[in-house]
Amino acid sequence: MSRNKKELQREVYNITDANRLRLRLEGEGLKDTSIKGSIIEGSDLRTISLENCNLEDSTFIKVNMQGCNMSDATVKNCKFIDCDLRWGIKPEGFEGYNKFENTRL
């Protein structure tokens, strides 16, 4: 009996100028994703992979990012409002390159 198997191709997203984007992630999360000039609101990204991510000029509102490994991500000129960023690994200069309002680091 032969089976036709489709090989799964991983999609990589480049998100630019999105307004009020809500993310629901499965699998490898945001690995290799670029988000620029966007607003991400009310999303649960706990322990999601941010490997090779490029997050620039974006606003994160009420986003739970507890335990995210951002060590090799580029995160610059972002604003985090009412977010939770505890227990994760952040890239060098993270706090100097970004703005935080009522956010737990």
C-alpha cells in the first residue's frame, strides 16, 4: 500500500504595517519572522521561539512573552505596553533599544 505524503513546507512571514494583529501560533512560533511597524495586541507568546526574528518599530500591547528566548533576535525601537517579559533571555542592549510602559521585565 503506497501513501502519498506531502512534505510540510515551513512558511516564513514578513509582517509590515499591521494594525491590531492578534497572533495564534503553533509549532515553531515566530522563528525567522520579521515584524516591522506593526501593533500586536492581546497575544499569548509564552515560551515561543524568537530565533532569528527581526522585531522593529512595533508596539506590543498586553502580550505575554514569559520565557521567550530572544537571545539571537533583533528587537529595536519597539514599545511594550502592559506586557510580561519575565524569565526569558533577552538580546544584548534590549532595555536600551526599546521603551516599556507598565511592563514586567
